[in-house]
Amino acid sequence: MTGGEIALIVVAAAFVVGVVIWRMVLRLRGKGGCDCGCSDCTGCKSCASKKKK
């Protein structure tokens, strides 16, 4: 393995760890989505009906 390959692996691993930490922070702040389990609440039928009420 060359130095460039090692650097690429380190950058990729840091990106994955960063995304995981970011999602955990959003979940702890209560901004991780809704209770219906969908990933995009703006397009979810159950969330759209809740917003109208």
C-alpha cells in the first residue's frame, strides 16, 4: 500500500465516522425525523395529514 491509498482509507473512515456522529447529534436534539419511520417527513402521507391538523 502506498501513502496515497492509506490517506484515502483514513479520509473515507473519517467521513463515515463524521456522518454517524452528525446523525447521533440530530437524533439527540430531536431533529432526526418523525415517529413513522420515514426518512423524508415532507413526502410522508402520515406526516402531511398531521401537519394539516
